[in-house]
Amino acid sequence: MWQIWLIIAGLFFVGEMITVGFLVFWLGIGALLAMIVSLFTSNIIIQTTVFVISSAVLILVTKPFVKKFVDVKPTNTNAFSIIGKNALVIKDIDSAHSTGQIKINGEVWSAESENGETIPEGSEVEILNIKGVKAIVKGIKITADMN
């Protein structure tokens, strides 16, 4: 029976390599402990009990500790820092033809307008959002100074 527990442990370890949660690893350790117990008794109920209890205890005891190191919090990239800023249209933004580019902070971005309007080259736009690799923009209405 020890061979079966070894195979099960191996499958759990392979499964851990595929996932990122660091949970299946403890099931593999539980299977190894059940394998050790199977060397002393052939009672499958005792072996399974050792597997279940040891796996559960290892998961519950180590989860808070592992969470500190494994839990990756979502972070915004620098790309999102341009939202709300103004940019210069360097290639006509035309949603019908899926063309358009803006320049901000020396970087060139593909762009599309928020409502499908065409925005000519040389216009100033405000960046509303980032969708994939495109900046979603709206044209800025510039009023003449009345002096």
C-alpha cells in the first residue's frame, strides 16, 4: 500500500507545481505521512485518517504564515498613472478604422475615443482610462480667451 501513497503524494506535488496557492503541497506531505504509517499497519482506515488529519492540521497551521509570503496583492502599474492627464494626438483617432495615437510624457500610446468620435491630429485630449494597451480619451474643448 505504501506505493499507492507515494504515487498519490507525487501527484499532489506535481499539482502544486501547476498551481500557485501552496495548498496542494500539504496534501502531498499528508500522503507521505500516510505512506509511513502504511509501513506499520495495513489498515486503510488508519492510513486515511492520518492523511486527512495531518493534511488538515498542516493547512490550518501554516496558512497564515504562508499567506504573508505567497499572497500577492494586485498593484496598479505605472500605466494607470497617466489617467486624468492631458496628451497630444499625434495620429488621428478614428474608431471606425481603429487608428489613433497620443503622446504623453515622451511615450506614444494607441488611443481610442470614449464615444467613437474622430479626434484630429494636433488636438489635446484627456486620458480617461486604460483598456488593454489602448488609452481611452476624450477631446478637450478649448475656449478662446475673451480679453
